[in-house]
Amino acid sequence: MARILVVTQGGLAQELVRGAHTIAGQSDRLETVSLAWDESPVISERKVAAALEEGIQDGEADQGVLILTDLPGGTPFNVAAKFARPGRVEVLSGVNLAMVVRLCCPGCRERSVGELAAWLEEKGRQSICRYQPGAPVESDPACG
Amino acid sequence: MARILVVTQGGLAQELVRGAHTIAGQSDRLETVSLAWDESPVISERKVAAALEEGIQDGEADQGVLILTDLPGGTPFNVAAKFARPGRVEVLSGVNLAMVVRLCCPGCRERSVGELAAWLEEKGRQSICRYQPGAPVESDPACG
């Protein structure tokens, strides 16, 4: 399976992964990179580069990397975008808990990083919905 | 302006609001309710009821309340849905940082809670996007 890096400023990445692990069970597939609010983009870039490099050293790079970031156009997104290579290193913005939980499902192991990115973009968008009294709510974070 | 309650399990709500305040400046409009992972839905319901009640006691209830929750079908969403009243208490799932930041913009004060919910659902979905090399990235979290 592709490696998953959740990259945010502050403690958001850790909270998202902690939540996903609590809901879907512990998984070693989810990694976090926390950028300090006041650090320079150069330092942030080094942190992301180091996290990507770790996977290469571990021989895990063959499966590609999916990087989940918080705001479109924010520092984590902009830094991650510098490492983007379609089909190898994919970057998504707007990460929420539903997206991270989805990545814990066993079926994700079968998907390429490009497939994962497209699928997660769609599922993430679907997870943002307004409650309509009487309407059915999709509550199953399984693959699909 | 409508009151905003960010309701999640664990520390996610606090991290989201902390991030939004760091990016968009301190605001007293964003309130958080943190539900414990192991508490019963009855206790969770009491916490949300108490947070809603606080606003009523403060005389703020006239503007309505927008409740942002993490997973569709998760405990925070299900508990919040019990208090939903279209146009008065609106509930959204899939909260991410982009949505919370959006709520800090001054233009939000003019919107009814129903308008806010519909607008934020759309903006939240737009914030989840896959980086495409060379494509423009929406980076302005202003109203619109």
C-alpha cells in the first residue's frame, strides 16, 4: 500500500490520526508531520523531505506516497506540492477525520496512490453534508 | 451571527479552532464541545444540550446555531442531529480546518444559519482537492 503522510501545522495531524486509530484500530500506515506555525517554509520543506526520505530508506517508496494536508494554499499544502509527482506522490488538501478513517480500511491496500487520491477526494467531499431530518446518513466508513 | 459549535470526540475540535484562530485571528464566535471516546451517548447528549442551553441563557439563541461535527453517522453527528431544527439549529458533518477558517470571515455575520450551512457545505467540499501540477489553487479563505 502507498504510504500516507498527514501534514498540518500544529497538532491537527496527530489528532486526526489518533481519532482514526481509535475508531478503526491501530495502523502503522498513517504517519504524521507536524509543522510549527512560526517556522520558515524552508524548515517545513526539510521536515516533509525527511519524512519522504525515511520511506525510501525503508524500501517502502515503491508504492508511492499520499500526502494529506489541511488548507488548499496553506503552508503544508504548498510545501507538499513541491514534492508532487502524479501517480507517485499525490497531494490532497482539506483533510478531515472521515478521510483518515477511510484509509484504515483493508481494501485500501489494493489501490495505487493515484487511485487512492481520486477515491479519497470523492469520499472526503461526500463526508461533508448537511443533516436533513429524515434523510439517510451514510455512516459506514468502509471501502466503496 | 449564528453561534458556531464544533463538536467532536477527543481533542480534534480544539485543534481545529486553535488552527483557525492562529490563521484568522482570535474570535469568540467559535465554541468547542469535546466528547470522550468512552462516554455513553446519554452523557454526550447532555454536553451538547448544555452548550446549546448556554447560548439561550446568554440571549444569543436568536441567531441560531451551526453545529460542525466530524464523521457522518458518528456519535457527535448523531447526538447533534437530535437537536437539529432546519433554519435554527443546523448540523454539518466532515468538518475540516478550511471550514472553520471560513467562519472567521467578517461576511459570515450577515448570513442566517441556514445560509451559513449551505455555503459552508459547498466551500468545505471545494477545499478537498487533489493537487494538479500547474493548476491554480484557491488559497483565499475569504467569504465568497
